[in-house]
Amino acid sequence: MARSRTDTYRRFLYAALGFAALLGAALGVEALMALAVGGFALLFVSWGQARRGRAGLRVAREVYPSAFEDDAVPVSLVLDNRSRRTSWLVEIRDSFGPAVADRQALLEPGPLRGARRQRLVYRTACSRPWGIYAVGPLTLVASDPFGLFHAERSVPDVTPFAVFPRVWSVAGIEKLGARPSLSPREVTSTRPGQSLAYLGVRDFRSGDDLRRIHWPATARRGAPVVKEHEVDLVPYFTLLVDLDRSHRAGTGLKSTIEYLVRTSACLVWTAASRGDLVQVLGEGARTLEVPPGAGTLHATQALYELIQVQQEGRLSLLDLVEQHRMHIPAGSTAALLSGSMFLDLERLEEILGALQARGVRPVVVLVNKDSFLPIDRRAVPRQEAEAQARAATTLLRSRAIPGAILSAEHDLEAQLGRNDLFEER
Amino acid sequence: MTSVTAPPGDAALRILAARSVALYALSFHAAASALVAWRPSDVRRLGLCAMGLAMALILGESFGGIVDAGLEGTSRLRLRVTTAAAYGGLVVLALSAAIGTREARLLGQEALLFTVLQAAFLLLADLGRTHLGPIANALVLVVLASLRGGVVAAAAVTGGLALLGFFLALDHSARVLQAYPVGRADLLGATLRRAAASLAPVVVGLTVFFVLSPALPLPRIRFAVSVPRTMDDEVAAAYRRLVVLALAGSGLVFGVVRLLRRDRDRRPPLEETLPLERGAEEALPEPEPRARREYHGPRGRIVRAYVGVLARARETGFRSRPSQTPRDIAAHLPGPAGPLDTLTDLFVGARYGPDEPSEEQALAAERAGQAIAVGLGKKKRV
């Protein structure tokens, strides 16, 4: 917008016309005074036109408040001309936080007639990494026909915009529970329910749906008999995220928080996509608690909570699991995502055993924080880290628990997409 | 995406060409006015002037960027400051000498000098972000012509201001269109119409002024004996020739600049200029008329008394917020407490209560209103 305007002419006219007025008055030359008066009249008219041009204009923004990294986002602007005059060359400046550029400058060349509304759309991209950004304020600039004066109106329309981490399908998780089918509700239990799987027949009771009457059996018995079906078991996925501040390491894209949030997002999205009921639990600077729910909207809510977490918690992952053990239903999958490999393996084994005993399928993902740049504490020596990784792998293998270790040298997208992510260890 | 400037569309090119024409017309008008005022004006000289200025502008608009491209920001600023200082000094010196000596011959030489300078500025027209050089020099030429008085001065001032306005309007449109990927916006006609509408009162006003009060020349000018004084009919003939030459030169400038002009602007990196997709234009919904409740009888008299007190209080500078209740307002209103409480109670009952107030209550409210109005004192002068 700065390129489109200049104050040079206006300042020059102030000086030159003032000089002409003085010269004209001093020499008694009327033409020079007329030049000065005419010039100042022109400046005055321009000033008034710029003000009037801005007075009737209103602008508002309409944008869906979230998107994934690198998504193209259409932003709608509603420009109202509430005056009776036609508007021309209206410049609009927006500030879309997730974009690389600080400002987005737009031009509505006109004509925008009086008492009319114009809908405008610009497209930009979420080029910045996941997080909550501000969108706005909007600025409207109207000018006089000569571009001498620019009247600006700032619209304090600042709204938050959530950028979610890009999600990749975690190929390994599809095998957990062996239900990579199109129908997410095919697992049933041999209890009376509403599934399509046939269980048997029983005597008619008051309140039963007449459409369920099994007419051949009714004819045979001489009394009404209804069909019974099995109950659906809803697949259930619980993610327990380690947000212990002692596991902070690395900076920017290569940091434990980055790996934890991205891996969590991918696990949640994959589970939600296949139809699971998903819940997320963690204890960071504030409690992360996404109650169980299904569908894209719920997954989006989970992502929204995940991008706000901070690795500032004081509760270890194992304590977190202990605390929420009762919230993990039997027959479900529980993913334990740790920011460090250095967990108390004995206690981990005990907890995993307890989960398995209740019919929960545990999955363990460990982020090797010592592979990242150390921040506030020294990294563990390489040999020690390798020994711990072997010990953890042995433990998981001995209990037939799927697990994976993610390190800084791994390309996260490629690693999470591997089919054998949970198999080789 | 940080975009670079898209090539200007045909609309921007037309406006750029029109801007060049306006600049040419302003330059030629100013130069011709000064020359006609102070030098013998014949067709050959004016034709030479018109050709020279047109060629200078065409060369400047087409190839001036070559000079610009070779200069860094600091060098450009240094050049601009040095040139401005030198030029300012020259203007002051020239005007001081002309006014001091009051020699017509010297004024004629200065008119010629600044005409040559105008051509030089046009050659460098594409240097920098603005066209301040040719504009400033054109104004100096107009000032020189103004000193002559009569029709020449009137035409120089009126025409100069009008052409300056057209140039500024076209420059503004071109600048804005070049800064954005606009697409198919054709604003040439609209720009000219808007500029004409804004300039009309000023130009008409100046014309009327010069008709009613013909401009007097600089007093006590000494003309050389050999140079006869120019008569008004000669000036009129000169202006007819001038218009023909200006039209021919403008046509040449428009055609050549449209053919050769290329855009070279680049945007600052942290601002992206994005194309806008325009949806269908729709009429704004009519604002709903504010429903005013009608009050009749004693209820109406009480409400009117209260509203009258509030209006009177506003005149004295009292401001109430929409969130304030009548009792809040009464607590802050600088009036006599007794009548204020009475009126507030009566108003609340009349405005929100179910029962119709009595005639006595209406009278009491009106009396309280008058007492409060007296207590509020005189109107605050703004």
C-alpha cells in the first residue's frame, strides 16, 4: 500500500503555494495570489473528498477459523458503501497471521456504487507452523481523486486463527485391533443390541418394535417372538501425552514438543478417520483433556487443544496413566506418547501389564529427547541412550506391545507413514 | 507468497500514457505561457518548444529507467537532494534578479532558461518515484507568466492549475493500479471525470475572478525599446496556435509512451499484494426505521417532560450512556435533587408502569421539569 501513495506532491504544494502567496502579496501581483488561493482551494476540496470517501465505507471479514499447515485459505471481505457516492480505488489492508507476509494489501478498483455491498475474496496460504495466530485488524484507505490525501479507517476486527499441524496417516496404527475395514462399527459383542449381526429370538415383551417380530417363529410357537441382534462395540482410542517439562529439548521443528504435537495430531487424526471414539489426556501448563468423541469435528477440536499445549507440566507419563486408568475402557487402544526414553521401565512394565489385564491394547511411542539439542540439561551419553532404547524395546517385545522410538534424525512424516513402524522393535 | 508486480494490464498502460499526456500538456502550457509572456511568440518558436518537450518526455519515459536502474538508494537520494538544492538556489536567484531589475529582457531569458530546464526534467521524468521536478519547474514558469499580468497570466494560472489537477489524478490512479494485480479495471474515463468534477469549481472560480478583476502585471517593468509590447489579440492568436501544437504533441506522447512504456516497480518484501475475486454486487439492506413509541395523554406529557430535561442537560454538556438507568442518570445529573427525584419517579411509572398516570402527576412532572431546567443553568457554549 505504501508504494501506491506519496505525500510528496501535497507537501510540495503546501510550500510552493505558500511561496506564491507571499510573493504575490509582496509584489502586489494578483495572478500569483489567485494561483495560491486556487491551489489551496484544490487542497481543501481534496481533503474533504478523502474524508467523505472513507466515511461511508465499512468492511468486515469472513473466514473459517482454522486450517492445516500449507493450506490455501480463502478470506472473504464484505465491503459496504453506505454513502450515496460511488467509491473508487478503495485500498484494503489485512493482516493474516499465518501467512509469511505481515500484511495483505488489496485493491477494490471500483466502481462501488452508493448503498451497495461488494463481496471480495482473496486467497493466501498458511505458511507458518502450527499454532494460534491473529487475523486482523483490517484497514480501509480512501483517497481523493488526486491522491493528495488518504483517509484511513482501522477496523479492530482481530480474530484468532488456528493452524493445525499437517497430519499424515500413521500406517502402523491401522493394524492395531485388526480393523482396517471400511466399516468402523463391525466389531460386535454377543449381547443384545442394535447391530446387524443376528443373535437369536426371544419372547415378545411389551414395548418391542412390531417390525422385529419373527413371523415364522411366532407361527411355530403360537406366541409372538422377536429377533435379537448383537450390540455394536465402538472402537475406542485413548492418547496419553507426556508434557513433562523435564523432557524439553531441541528448538523449532527439531524439538520434543514439535514431535509430541505432530505425532499426537497424526495419531488422533488417523484414529478419528477410521471411526474410533478418540480421547486425549495430558498434563502440561494446563490440563489437556479432550473427552471421547468421534468424527472430524471432534478430531478438529482435539487438534485445537493440542496446538495450545505447552511442555510445562510436572506430571510424568506413568503418573498420568495411573491417574486416568479408569478412563480407559476395556477393549480399547491406549497410546502412550512419551517425550523421553528414560522411563522407569519396571513401573512401565507394571502399568502395561495392568492395562493388558483389563483388555486394553497399549501402544508405546517414545521420543528420544537426547537426540535433540539440549536446552536446560545435558544430553545422556550416546551409549547410555542406546542401552536404554534396547531395554525399552526388549520390554515391549517381551509383552508383545507395539512400540516405536522417534529421534531427531528421523523424518517424522516418513517415519510415521511406515507400515512396520510398530513391528521391527 | 510474496509476489512481485505483475505486468501492468492494458488499463494501467492507458492511464500511464494519459498521465504522460497530462504532464506534457502541463509542461508545454507552462513553458508556452512564460515564452508568450516575455518573448516574441511566433509559430516556429512555439512549434520548436512543443516538439522539444514532446521528444524529451518520450525519451525520458522510455529510457529514463536506464539511468534509474544504475543508481542505488543512497546515490539516488544524494542526487535528489543535490539537484533540489541547486535548483532551489537557481529559482531564488532568478526570481530575485527578475524582480530586482524588473527588466523584461531578463525575464524573457529566464523563461527560455526554465523552458530548457523543463525539457531536462522531462528527460529525467522516470527517475525516482514522483515527477516533482517537472511539476516544480512548470510552476516556476507559471509564476514567471503571472508576473506579466493580463490574459497571459490568467491563462497560465487557470490552465496550469487545471492541468496539474489532471496530472495528479492520473498519476494517483496509475500509481495505485501499478501497485496491485488489478486485472481488467479500466479507470481512465472515471479518473478524468472525477478530476474534472473536483477541478471545475476551482477553475470556474479563477476564471470568474480574472474576468471581473483582470490580473495586473508586475509594476514598473522596463521593456526594451526594440521589443514591442504584445497586444491581447496577438496573445489570443498565440494561444490558438498553442492549443493546436499541444494537441499534436499530446497525441505523439500518448502513442509513443503506450508503445514503449514498461513497468519496473517492485514491492517491499513483507507486504503481499493479492488479486481480489469480486463477487456479485448487492444492494445494502435498508436500515430498519427506528420504532419510536408514541405516548399520548398524561403519560406522554410526563415522558416529554423527562426527555426535555435530558435534552436540556445535553446542551449544558451532560452526557449519559445508553447503559444508564433513569435513576443512574438522576444520580449524576447536576440539577435540584427534589424535582429530579420526582420527575424520575414519575417517568419510570409512566414509561414502564401499567397504569395511566393522572392529570396531577403530569402537571407535577412538567413543574419538576421546569425547575430542573432552571437549575441546570445556561447553555454551554461550544
